[in-house]
Amino acid sequence: MAAKSGLPERPWTVSNDGLLLTVRVTPKGGRDAIDGIAALADGMSVLKGRVRAAASEGEANAALLRVVAVLLVLDQPDRPPSKLPLSNRF
């Protein structure tokens, strides 16, 4: 749903468990990147991402997790992206 400013709502929520991102990822998207925020037809806001990896055996999800981890500055030696929890809710 769009905010009063005409911009989409934020595709994230903060909870006691951490940060919940709602993401729409495009596998085999040509590059690994976050392309911004979009509003879906049902009004839900999502973070638009693309990865080079195929949607096979979790490869695209793992690639997206690495992209988000680097952007959130969580890619640190004591907590590599592979150790961040990833939850698929669809």
C-alpha cells in the first residue's frame, strides 16, 4: 500500500527477532543487485533484487542473502553471510 507521499511503504519490519525483509528476487538477473522498492499489484511493498544465480537448490536465495548482508554491513569475519538466518514465507 502506498504511503501518503505516493511512495510505497517500507518492505521491512523490525521485530524482537530482528529485521524482516519482504523481497522479490529475479534469478538469472544478469547481476547481483538491489534495484529498489516496488509495490506489487496487491499493494504489498517489496525490495526488488536480482542475482546471477539460478533458482535451483537454494542458489538464488543464498546469492540474495550475500547481497543483502553486504549492504547491511553484516559481512564480518565473526558473522559471515552464510550464518545469517534466511526464512522463506511463501
